[in-house]
Amino acid sequence: MNASPSSILEAAWHKVQPVFARIDQQAIVNQKKVLSAFQAEHVTAHDLLGSTGYGLDDAGRDKLEAIWARVFACEAALVRPQVVSGTHALRLGLFAALRPGDHLVFATGAPYDTLETVVGIRPHPGSLSAWGVSHTIVPLQADGTVDVDAVIRAIGPTTKAVMFQRSRGYSLRNSLSVGELASAMQAIRAHAQQAFLLVDNCYGEFVETQEPTEVGADLVMGSLIKNPGGGLATTGGYVVGRRDLVEAAADQLYAPGLGRESGPTHEFLRTFYQGLFLAPHAVSQAVKGSVLAAAVFESLGLEVSPRWQDPRTDLILSIRFERPDRLMAFCRAVQNSAPVDSFVRPEAAPMPGYESPVVMAAGTFVQGASLELTADAPFRPPYVAYMQGGLTVEHVYIALERILDAMCHT
């Protein structure tokens, strides 16, 4: 690296400004959508107080879910602190849609690692496979797009659900845009009207100006400690879409017959409301950070995806290092740039739900909150790091200064 870290960053910052302007315009569209939903539901200070015990008659919770249904242009929403992760939300959606003897098709290749035990790709008690649900994984095409013809061929008379993963997970494929999802879902719907269309929306909320429920998805799931929590939600997940499927997911979360009527919100409602309100801006900051980081790493000759000028469909930026020492230097510099636990030294270690050891840099205010600046990587060749988040683009800028300095010495 011949140029100084500061000159590399300054050049990248000036180069990406036209992209930043487009991101700002998208954020305005999304902010209007959220604000309109708040105003249509007549939010009051009383709605922010929460409930205890069984959580019966929680008007603030019900109003929040009505706002989510408006924002996602769907029939119903389940937004609860009892949903602890994106994987948990996906599990609720899958078990809501499927019954023993049903067949599930993955339209976007193998799912994210933590879903493998939920489905039974890696055998585990209580999985869909153990419950008598079969599955077929349809690989993406060579160019990373959905192989619609192959998905249609995989659909049989017992196929009850087709699952799409919007984000790349621990793969080098591109994330899928809402437009790409719309095209694939339209073709599949025409062939298999009996199949529910499900979308793993993690990392994708508010990155574009539409959500998958607006273009044909029956059920969409995700985590509040990613995009839609706006950096304020300290736990929680969501399931949105068709009313019958959302009700079935609520029965899975609590108990059949209790469903959405149960579920105390305690002190979470204020942060859920405020986090959703801030989410369009917070997500735009994280997307700007991803664009800037891509421009910086591309200038060093590293392979990144997406490239800095490419349209964004989620938060994740993959950076291919090829060497384990460079990967570790990157992750440790991300951790060193954190506001919390900056002194911690990340190491690759086994993690529940992951097949390979994983190195994680996550000095976050909320444990595992990947809307905050984080990086993680399965510790295996070709040593690819997955960088996401950044509550402010200024924080990403400062982190990139430290990352560049660390890479100078590796």
C-alpha cells in the first residue's frame, strides 16, 4: 500500500458522494412511509408504556403491529420481544406454514448456517425433518439469480412453501433485490398457487423503497436488532404478511389458541416504536458505510461484493482476503474501532448453529446487533469477511482508518 490511509479514505469519500445522494433520496421515501403509518394509527404517549404478566389488552403492542402492517403493506404483523433472533423468527414462519407430510423448496440455494438445524439439513431433534417435512434445495444459477425453471420443476403436489433468502449469508453470491424476488415469485405463483412464498428479510429492510410483502410474499421474517430496530431495539423479531400465517406463527410462539393476544411488552415498546421511526435513517447510514468500505477495499485490489457503485439490496459487504492473517487483522481492527469492548481480541471459535469456527468482531451496544458496525467470518478458505452495519457513516470512516493502518502491518 503506497498511499497513506488518510489519502485512500479521502479519495474514496469524494468518489462515493453521488451514490450517497441516491441513498439519501431512498431514505426520504422510507421515512415518509414510516411517518405516515405512525400518524395513521394516531400514536400517543400512552402507547409507549408496555404491559406485564400475560400481556392481555396491550393496546400499544397492537398499535405497533398495525403500524408494521402498514409499512410492509400487508394484512398483519407479529412484532415481539419474545422473538430472540432472525433464526427464531424464521423458525416461527416455517412451522406456521408447514405440517407433517409437506414439502419445502429453498429457491435461493442452501440457507444460512443457523437454519440448517431448524430444517434438519443437519439432523437435530425438533427440526422440520424430524417433524416429517421434506425439503429440496435448488441452487442459484451461475450468475447468482434464482433458477426459476428449476424451482418450478422441484415443486410437487405436496409442496406447501417456497423459501427465499434475500441476503447472501456466508456465501459469495449477490443479495437479491426486491425486483428480482418479485419476478421469481410471480412466475412460481402462476405454477403453484398452493405454495406459500416465504422470505428471509434479514439485513434487507429499508435498504430499498419496497419490501417483499409489497411484491407477492405471503410471509416475511426478520430481526429487530438488525435494520428495523433502528439501533435502539435491544431484542425482538418480526413476522409479517398474511393474517392466517401470522396468527399461526403467534400460536407457535406462545400456545395454540392464545396466539397474538398473549405476550407482555414490559419496557420494550418505547424502543420498538422509536427504533422503527429511526430505521430509515440508520439503515441509510449503514448502507453508506458499506459503499465507502467497498470503495476503499477495491482501491487496494481486494475482491468485494457488492462493488461500491452497485445498487444495494442489503447491508452486507463481503471482502475476500485469501490469507488467514489478513482476515484476522481486519476483524481485530473492526473490534478495536468499537465503542464497546474495543480492547477485546477476536479469535476464531466454535459457535452454536455454525459448522465452521467463526471469528466475530462485534463491539456493540446490543449483543449481536448487526446494524451496528460488525464483521464476522467462517474461518475457512478463501477467508472471506462479511462486514455489516454502522450506526453512523462517520464511525465507519474512523474504523476504516484503523483497518487500513492494521493492513499496512500485515
